[in-house]
Amino acid sequence: MSAYSPHQDSATSIAENGSDYGSDVDDTTAYELLSQAESQPLRHVVLESIEEPLSEDDSTRQHPNSGVSHMQQSLDGVRQSSFKTRSHLDAREFREASIEVEYDEGNRVTFSPSRAPNEPQASRATSVEFDKNDTRSLLERFRTRPKKALSVTDLVSPAWCEQQYEYSLTKYGRVRRTPAMKQGSSVHKELEEQVRGVEVVIETVSKEDRFGLQIWNAIEGLRILRETGLTRELQVWGVVEGEVVIGIVDEISTSCPDENMEAAILEDLRNPKSGSQRKNRKSDQLPSDQRTLTNFLTSSQNGSVLENNPAFLGTLQQDKPSSYYVKDIKTRQSRTLPGPGSPSRPTHMQLMLYHRLLSSLAANEVPAEKIFERYSLDQNAHFSDKFIAEIGNLNIGAYAPSADQDGGVPLEMIQRQDPLTELLQHNTLALLWNLLMTEFARTLPTQGVNGPPISPLLTAEFRTASAKSRRGDDVIEEAGTLIGQRSFPFEAAVIDGYIRDEMAWWKGERETKGVEVEEAYKCRMCEFAEGCVWRKTKVEEGLRKSKLRSESRRKSEV
DNA sequence: ATTGCTGAACGG
């Protein structure tokens, strides 16, 4: 059964801690854990500081009609004497809009006649009561227009505990950010700026402008990937079982995190019969990332596709297929790695889902109209002059002939078009989407390259969340220090099955499942533990079982 | 969108 591991998880760790909580906890211990959760349910939850005001972002909020971009001054001045600009949309407005809607629903719930609608406490309590009687699916209640679209997080978080995610949604309409999450975000932001540069504000007029900026940022992300072999925080869109799903891929790079494991995986894909092959794979259902060695040098019509593709260069130098590697960076409070089994399931699913979404974008299989429709966008509306001009201005330094004496245009920019011209040529969402598709095809060609464009070797990288200790004035450990990493293979059957199962839950086709007894440790830090219906039934079940066991033990002793 | 989540010190 072991769902997702034909190969063992490979772990490289500085502070290895391999204990797998998913395996060796017996029922009695699990029962004790569940009971503990009862007596100290909130021990690891800082309730007060978790709650953030609705207008949390007010202080930093941009003008409503603006987005944020990134801009970077080149530091190694040899061939980059002019500067490089990068843009990146901050989707804050979209997010805020949808959060407001969610809270609106919280209020709408208060139309129950017995209660004053504008009393926050009462409204919260009753909204939970009311939710119990709401028979609509979670999808309808929380992820249907005009609320935000389904996200990778939405599909993956239930792998930790569906019941917890459901409580979060029905109580707050979202998951509340903890201090640990904020630390994580700042580590991520720093990593992103290493690649994209600092944020720059872009003015937008229409919602099409704002979505266009997101697409533009994704295009930039792909170009950065081709030029530098590394990109971070790449936005992806997809449609899963008819639902629009969006996500942000932490990191894609050209450096292979584990050559041996990759070789083993590729060998498995090429030769399913041999070695540690998994069950359930039918030969007519090979994953889309399988590639043969044929047509390697012959199939591409477009020379620049290959020239621009580091994967191509890689194959010239080495005898192994070269790919892009998807990675997710997780910051942690402790210096230990999570166990390789059940504790890693959410991360596995997250990375495999990114792999799926990236592959279908690379194959131009994503129906853009569905996405524009989901956000009520007019795919043929022209971007505003303001927006087009802003993008043109933003990047001007990178493309105009440099004023520096030794300068000229940076080498890596030569292949780039002037962004103003480019945006003018792709001045609607439909056209800009086409450009995005071209960039995907260029970066991750599905034909003509030796090996899968996106490696089936997926990796989670763990880093510390904060500066830990000091000795005197010496900082011993900085925030973001590497703890270790774990790699594992993409498995189509596993992620497909998982997606089907979670979508059934979102659609209300099956009941919510909480954690198994073996995973009762999760309850210890869950803010909903105290009132959790699932946990209650599990405690009873555990109690019943341990009674049964001690009875039969007594019998056998006699 | 994402962000994070599995005490530590102890005794044997």
C-alpha cells in the first residue's frame, strides 16, 4: 500500500532526525496523546498574536490601482554595467478583495433572526453553528466566484488534516497566519529577492492590467530561469477537474539535488519492469514526463529554442538527460528534518501538484478562457496605456544602450526584446497568455530534448526560520540556514489519486476525514482540538480498543 | 499564493 514510495525518500541532513511518527505509535500511546490534547489543547498556539487585524496590510498597502514589481541593480559590473529590472506582481489586491468577501460571508451568515448582526463575538460563534446546517459543498461556500479560486494550498493542506482545514474555513474563512508563518514568509522573500531584485510599484488601471501583470511576472520568471538557471516564486495556473487551480512554485533550477536518485528514477521510467517498479502503472499510462531519446537533435524547428535552453547545453556536456528541478523550501522552528513518511505527505503532494501544473502549462494544455472566465476578465480588452507605459519605463535601463563607457547592453539581455514593444504587441490578456505559452514551450520544451523537461526528482529543502543562538556578539545561526533536504520521485498514479480524493471532499461527495490515531500528535498544536468532533470519536475508538485489548490480555493470562 | 506543524530532557 505504501502509497508513494517505490524508492525510499533520500535525505541529506545536517541534523538528521529520522523518527517517523507515522509508524511506531501504538494505540495506547495514541490514546494518551489524544487525551493530552484534551487537557492542554492550546499549548503551542499563540492565540492573541496569531490574530491579525483585517487591515493588516494597510500600512504597506499600495495605491489600490497598482501592483508591485521587482527591480535589481546589477552588482557584478563586468558585463552588466547597466541595470537589470525584474517585475513581479504582488497579488495583494486580489487577495484582499477575496478576504473581504469571505468576511462578508461571515456576516451574511448573521441573517439568522435571533442575533444582532454587528456583534463580532456573537457573529463568530453563530456562524459556526450556522455552518453546520449549511449543506453546500466547501467548494461552493468558499471557492466559488467571486471568492478566490482553488489553490494548491487548498488541495494540499488537507493532507495534514482535513478536519483542521475545514474548521479554519468555516470559522475564519481562511487559515490564520502564525508567527512561524511570518518568519517563513520573510525567509522566502529574501530568497526571492536574490533572484528577482527588490519590489517596484507598477500602476494599473483595470483588473485586466492587474492580471496581465501577473502573467508578465511569470514570463519574467521563465526568462530569468533560462538566463540564470534559477527562478523563484513562479506563478502557475491550471484547471483540475474543471476547477481553476493556482499556485506559486517556490523554486525551479538547473542543478540536480541528487544525481543518483535521479538516475534511478529515470531508469525506472525507461524500464518499468526492472528494479523497484511500483504497482498499478499501466504501460499505456506512462507519466507525461517520460521522454524517449528519439528526435533529440532533429525535431526542433526553431533554433533559438535549443540555443536558449540550458537543458540542451547540459546534454551536450553530459551523458545524462538534463532537466529543471522543482524544489520547495520549508522553514522550520527546529533544526530537525520532519520524518520521511506521513509527516511529509503534504509536501510530497504539493510538489507533485506543481509538477503536474507545470507540465500542462509546458504542453499548452491549460484552457486560458476558463481562467479568465473564473476571474470575470475580458481576455480581449486592451491593457491601459498607463500600465503599458509603466512596464516600458520599468525596464528601460536594461534595454537602452548603456551610458557607461565600458558598457553596452548586458550579454544576457541581447536576446530580449524591448518590453514596451513586446507589451504593445501583446496588449490583451489573450495575447499575453500566448506569449506566456511561448515562453513555457521555450523553457520547458516537450519535444526535442533528451530527457524530461521537468525532472521527476522533486525536492523539499528545509531551512531554519530564525536566528537562533548567539555567543557573545557572534550570531551562530542565521535565519534561513540550511538544515537538510529530502528528495522523492514524482508518481502520477499517487498524485492523481490524491487529487481525485481531495476534489471529492471539496465537492462534498464524501465526509471529512481527520487524522488517524497514529497521527494524534497533530492535535497537540491544533487550535481546534478542544472542540474537534473527529478527535472525540477517535478518542472513544481508542478507548474501546485498548479496553478490548486489556480484556483479551487478561483472558489469555488466565 | 504562500507562509508552518512531529517538546526536550530524562532514565535505562
